[in-house]
Amino acid sequence: MKKLIFKITSIFLLLFLIIGAGCKKDKIEYADENIEISSYPYISIYKTNQDYLNKIAVGVDSSGKVTSFPDYSFDSDVITVDKYGEVTLKNRYRLKSGYVLDFIGHNDVFTDVTITEMCKKNEAYGPNYWLAAKLQQRIIDKNPFVEFYYFNGINKTPRMYTIGEINEMIDDGTLEAVFTKLK
């Protein structure tokens, strides 16, 4: 009888561990809803085909050639190291429902270069390590945006939006009341 109870208990414990492992808490952390974003000069809100939150976006021309790209380093004031040790951009925020708030253009594309990789290579080899031709070879998504909303704040009275307000617009389906849908 004791062997039977031990076997049943072992089976339940094993099942509990297997089910529990599959239900681990998601590590996705959304931006603090109290963060304020200025509408000047512009704001971009988008959804992408995949999670590119820690990837470098580059500007391309109509032929797909890289025309502009960032140059991040560890001493840059636009990056931070999160609690998981990931290097992230201070001005790129994860919103609800798969949206991201950023300051990029709707014609930008994503590379497989992480922000961490860019910073490490710049530290090791200097800022001239990343050239347009090298980044061109690392493009992984030439049409990354599923949706893209834009607010052009130039020549307008600046307005502050909180991440919470933008998330409410997403939840309410009123994003297009404030932002122009480009895609």
C-alpha cells in the first residue's frame, strides 16, 4: 500500500512540475505607464512581424540601400541595462497588445544586430566598425511593420502623452484619433 501511495504521489508531483514549468511567468515587461512622451518632434507606434525590441533599425532608401543608422555605445545616454542584463534603448517602449513606441520612420528596416552587439563592437573596434555596407548584410526584415502609426509634432504645440494614455488608446481602439495610420 505504501508503494502505491508513493507512486501516485510521485506521479502527481511530476505532473505538477511539468505543468508548472510550462506556466512560467512571462518575462515581458511593459513600459511604466507614468512615463511621459513629448509629441515633438514626432512619435511612432508600431507592431512588427517579430519581436525586434533589442534589434537595430536602419533607414533605407527606395532601393533598399542603407542610408542612415544609429551608432550606440555603452556610454551613450540613450541606452540602459535592464534588470536582466540586456542593453536596451531608453526611448523604445513595449506597449500593450504587441505595440512598440519608438522614434523611427515607417520605411526603416530591422537588422539582426542587437543593441548589445553594436555597443560591444564599438567598444572593441571603434565607431567606424559599423558601416552602411556591413549593416546592409545584416538586414533581416525589409518589411517589418504590420501596423505603423505616426504623430508629427513639428510646427504644432508640443503635447505630453503618458504611456498609460497611449495604452488606453490601444485598448479603446482610438489610436487613429490622435495618430496617423501609415500602415
